[in-house]
Amino acid sequence: MRKIVFALGLAVLGLTLVVLTAAGGSLFDVARSDAIVSAPEGNITLAAGSEAAFRYLSQQRTNICGLQPEAVLAYSDDMPLQGSCCAPIELHRYQEQVEGLLQYANIAQIPADPYDIPASLAKELLGYQVSIQLNAEQQVVYDEAVALSDEGGPCCCRCWRWYAFEGMDKYLITQQGWSAEQLGELWSLTDGCGGAGHTHA
């Protein structure tokens, strides 16, 4: 009986692989089916971290280098900020980032995909940057995180991402009690500059 069940399991797995191959997908797409990024092509949605999402986001330019908070605040809430701001997105590094961000899925202030961020979330984080004031002890945590980060801060330049993720960090320090080490690791995962990353393995 066990042999029959095992054989049936192998047959189902084999059929799944055949279907995915024919559709141009992968097991990574299945594993990430609960993490969705928006795609404006009809009603289609793409799994964050999938090759399909990578191909789509690699061509988007609503996230650009130097884009300032004032411009983002004027966007409609449902407009996505998509694409990299400096170097092209690198598939393996992108998948690593999305997988790493899964551990924070219960924190709404942390984006699930560093290259697809809703304007509504960006606005929320920019609001924290202005409204949350760190005390002296909390400021030390933030400054230590800056020293630990790959980019020397929340982003490689002082664009909307810098200020938005500074707001995210203020929230995490004051409301979640995060350490400098946690913030430094998170910045690596939310880095939207593109490329393989300074600490890429």
C-alpha cells in the first residue's frame, strides 16, 4: 500500500513539473504563490520572487533614482512604485531578498517585495519619518544601523526610499523595539538599487 501511495505521489509531482515547464514556470512560483505583486496586465497577478515577476519588474520605471518624497505623496494610493533605481535587478539576489522578507510578513510596514511597493505604503512610511521623533537612546540604535548597512543608510541616495525607510525604521525602533542589527539586515533585504548587492553570497 505504501509503495502505491509513494508511486502516486511521484506521478503527481512529475505531472506538476511537466505542467510548470510547459507554462514557463518553476517550483519557486508555486512556493511563492501566497506572496503577490501587482501587474497591470488585465487581472493577472505575479508571485513575488518568481521569474515572471522578475521579468516584469525589470522593465518598470516608476521607481527611479532621485525620485523625491513630494512626488510620491502626489501619487494615487494604488499606484505601484516598481523597478530598480540604479543598477538592473539581478534574479538570484531578487529571489533571496523576497525569501528573506517572508519572515516579516506579519509586519504591514515592511514591503513584501523591494521592487514593488504600493504608493499607499510609501506614504505611510514617509508620514512616520516626519511624525516619529527618536529619543537619544533610540537615535543611537538608528545611527548604529547606518554604520552596519551596505548603503550607508536606508538607500544609496537620499531619494523617496531613503526617507520612507527611515520612517519604517523609526516605527520599528519605537513600536517594535528593533535593534541596529535587525535594521541593518532589513535594509539589505529592502534594498531597491538593483545589482547583486554588496553582501551577496
